[in-house]
Amino acid sequence: SMLRYNTSLGGVALMFDRLAIKSDLAVISSDAPVVFVPIEVRLLVFAPEVGQRMEATVLRHGSDHLALLAHGLVNVTIPHRTAAADAAAGDAPAGGSGE
């Protein structure tokens, strides 16, 4: 689904284009109330790497976490122990200025 972390993509699908139906046939599986149609699509995936710096807006500073909004679209949650460890190491939490 869009705007949710997808393990097989390794990130969050933000948008798609170039949607193409690849077959005139569809599959109905068992008693499932859905029809499976093979498609091809181009995706824009938000998949930052560990240690990569990024800017975000702090939405909430809870007692045990920071809630951020990256690129005005992706919700990010950082456990407080991680944010505190970054600050102690001299790195600003995402969205912080580091000063």
C-alpha cells in the first residue's frame, strides 16, 4: 500500500506512474473477494540508509520518542533513547539544528 513501510520494497512508496496492465486475464484465488491482475508500475520509494542525515519537522517531543515529518509527507518516529544517544554524541536528532 502507499505511504506505509513495505518490507519487500525496503521503504515507503510515495507515488507511482506508468501503470500498465500486463495481461487480459485475472486470477480469483479460492474464496477471496478480490481479483488479482498482473501490472507493471514505476514507484518513487522513500528508503533512507542508516546513518544518512535528513531534515524533518519535529511534530511532537514525547517523554519516550520524537515524532517527525520528513519531506512534508513521511511520518518518522525515533525512540527517545536513540535521540538522547545522538545528542550525547554531538549529532542533532533529525530536524534539529545541532546547535
